[in-house]
Amino acid sequence: MQKKVLILSSSPRIGSNSELLADRFAQGASESGHLVEKITLRDQQIYFCKGCLACVKNNRCVIEDDMAWILGKMKQADVLVFATPVYYYEMCGQMKTLLDRSNPLYTDTYAFSDIYLIMTAAEDGDHVWKRVVNGLEGWIECYEKAHLSGVVFGGGVNGPKEIISHSAMQKAYEMGKAV
């Protein structure tokens, strides 16, 4: 069955390691016949959540920025893929802001159930990626149909394109193929 896969790449760096890993996931998913779209957050204008909770009543945010159309894409996707660099053992601020601003989906009807997390970090080890997973799982917990379907972590990469020769590239591709 063909699925709509939405990749949300949150790295502020052009051609970042996490974005290259996300592109490899996209390649696998596309080759399996899924419709894949990638949104790069650095190209979008997304403001911080005001915490006003108007979105809970209206199913839309009062802030006028690019988040409205991104939420539309998220709502329609069967699969969400979050790609982030790891900063100080956590997802980057751009991804956290996106998650905070997705609150209008909480009270709305959404299609997604499968959530994937793709991340890279200069440091390697389970203690690095587990903290990011924990942060995303807090968001997933708020969406009863959603569950974490897979994680790809490329640790020990810092400089541009260091991920290319990392084993995580193959894992991302295979995970995309298996969507």
C-alpha cells in the first residue's frame, strides 16, 4: 500500500549529516513506491509557541507563519520522519519548536501513525540518542494513533558529509524501504 511519507529536516546547516541521512531514508521509501516529501525547516519561518492554547479550541494556531501549511502536510501524512542534529544530548531547537507548534493537531483528525527519528551527533554511544528518543516520545505520547516505528543514529560525525561513509546510511535506506 502506497503511503504518504513526510520528512521534516530540522538542521540549520545546508547539506548537513542529518539531512543526508534523511535523504537516504527518502530514497529507500521512494524506491518502495511511497510518496515522499521533505520539508527543510531552515527554509521556513516558524515562530515560537505563545502557549495561548487558542489552537485547542480552533484547530489552528493564531501565529501567522509557515507552520500553518506544514501542519496541513503533517495532518495528511501517513508517516512522519523527523531528522535532527543532536545538540547537548537533545534534538535541535528547530525541531523542538516544530513539535511545540504542532499542538493544533492534538485536537484534530490526523492520518499519521508511524513516526521515525533520524539523528546525527559528534559524539557516539547509546547515551546520546536515547535522550533524543525520550524527548520525541513525549510528543508521540500525545497522539494515541502514533508510535515510534524506528530510529537511525549516526554518531561520531561532525564535519560536513562525514555521514556518507557511516553504516547509518545503509540503515536509513533499509528503514525507508521497509516503511
